[in-house]
Amino acid sequence: MSGAADRRERLGTVVELLPRLRCRVELEDRHRVIAHCAAASKVNFVRLRPGDQVAVSVSPHDSGRGRIVKLLEPQARGRDRGIL
């Protein structure tokens, strides 16, 4: 069984930035997960900030962990930010 097929993608908001390129994300159902950035965002250096809307792929084995796969709504803070 494929690992990618097992993951569930959900929408959430970055609440807090954590060490080691991780952040705490509050999902739409008010559940909080600790998520790390997907490999593509590390290569393209996407900066996340509290309040950013993201798509999170939640692990089926540990519902408290996930991977940020997309930045949905960049906040206007004086410069253009691209989507992953």
C-alpha cells in the first residue's frame, strides 16, 4: 500500500512556529497537529508565518503529525509570495 494514498489532506492555519522547520497548525475542526514542510518548500524556501492558510497532509498512523504540502493564501505583507 502506498504511503501517499494513506494520507488525508486537510486545511488549516499556522498557529505557532517551532524549531527545526516545524510549526503547529490548527485544522478546520479545531484539532492541532505538528507539521513539517514538504521537500518542495524546503528547496524553494517558502517562509511560513502565523496566520498563513495551508493544506496539511495528516499521517494516518499519528493524527498529531502532518506535512505542509501547500501554502493556500499568502498574506500581503509588502511583497509577493508564491504558492508551493
